[in-house]
Amino acid sequence: MSAGAPKKLIAVVGASGAQGGGVIRALQARSVFAVRALTRRPRDFRLDGGEVVEADLTRPDSLARAFQGAYGAFVVTNFWEKSAVPEQTQARNAIRAARDAGVQHLVWSTLPDVDAISGGAFHVPHFTGKAEVDADVKAAGFPAYTFVEAPFYFQNLSTVFAPEPQPGGGKAWVLPLDPNARCLHIGDPADLGKVVAGAFEKPEAAGRGQHLSIASALVSFAEIAATLRAQGHDVSFRQVPAEAYSTFPGAEELVAMFRYWEKFTYFGPDAEAKIALARDIAGEPFADFADWARRNMPAGGPR
């Protein structure tokens, strides 16, 4: 880009979420591209040094302006957010609008195809549903396109997958999962942001349909617990039968996910190559879990 030329614009879906927010911060830190934050509630979102535009993936009419004039677009959907419009339809709405707006490089946040990897043995819709959209991205005709795969977030360990208080004191993860199975690819969504920013900067290396998986490490829950105990946390892991766990809506899918992890790992059999490429594209180290936990999960603090 010549001196004085305007920066190419990247439109980021899900600006207020973990992934979209991480992408925006990484793009702004590198100062290579201009940033447009896309959100359903623009009045509630502030972005210094960039623009904020309304975009609702359930309403295709809201998307034309969202992607207009953008060189690149980052697209992510939220399986867990209840909507009358299916997640795949939301993704396809964004892909179609980005293509029609002339976007040159689309980055789609996907996950492994559990059904294909397991030969149909395990059904995990919140993984496979995203993978099904990969074909739409490939067929859309973008000059460059990239797939990124988000890890099991460090943050999950203090929120949706936080250990539960135990009757005798301390806390424990109570799950139908082998605690010694090294099957969990963990990472920080901030690192996903770095990978996405790097992909936009290096389309020749990452824009031909490559899958980039973001993970700091492959660990077991026993190793996670040991790391936290070394920092002063009273935590453990208790494995329970699937029948004892399947007592709430959605539990059956989570049990299938745990079985898939145990047999194939979170990112599947080709994980190492996808992670290595992601590290190269990011151009900087990924966060270390022990360091992250020391800063964000202090023993004795709010948990």
C-alpha cells in the first residue's frame, strides 16, 4: 500500500462477541487495515478509530451496507443464541451479502465436521453445523477465503465449564469424560484475532481455503486441574457415567462431544498441521494457559 493511500477495510461480524472483539483488537493493534464493526446494536457499541454499522444476520436486508466497500470480512455465527433463523442460514446470508458487495477475502469461523471425522458415530450439531457452511464459502467465488477454527476457550473454565462447589469443600468438574484423556485443544480468542488479522495480511499463504486451528496446547482435564492447583486452587475432576450427566436439555449433544474429543481430539486427526499453520500466520506466540490463569483466575479471588 503506497504512502497516503486509504487502508483497505475489514468488516467484522459479531463485534461485541469474543471472536469478533478479538479480531477487531488484533486488526487495530497492527494498523494495516481500517475496521468496520458489525453489530445488531450499534448504539451500544463504541469503537475508537473505526466505524460501527448495524448488521443482523437474520435480516438479509440489513447486510448490504454492512459489507459495502469492504476488502475483507470476518464472519462468525452463534449456535447457542436462540433464533428462528437457523445458524447455517445466518451464515449463508452473510456470505451472499459479502459476495454481492465485492468482498475480496472472506474469513469464516468454522469447526471440524464431527459427523465426517467419526463416520457418523457422533452427532455434534454445534460443530458440524458450522462445517456444513464451508462448502458455501468455497462455492461463493471469493478471490481469497480462509477457514479458522476456534479452540475450547480458557475463559470457559471460569464460566460455562467452571468447576462446581463440592459438599466436602473445594470445586470439581463433574463430567462424563476421562480426565486423563489429552484431547482438549485450549486457547484464547485473542489469539484467534491475531490469526485472522494475519490471514488478511497474507492471502497468498492463507487465502486459498486453508484451515487454521487456534490452540495453545493439547491437554487433559487432569492437567488443567493440576495447573490450577499449583496456583492455589482447590479443584479436582470427578468422572461420572453419561446417564448421570444427561439430565438437562442439550446434555446428549455434550456427551457426544466428549466422546468425540476422547477418540479424535477437539480439532480432529489433522490438528497438528492446522495449528502449526495458524501459528505461522499469526506471526507471534499464542497465550500460555498457566500465565492466563494467573492473571484471570487468581486463587482466592472471584471464581
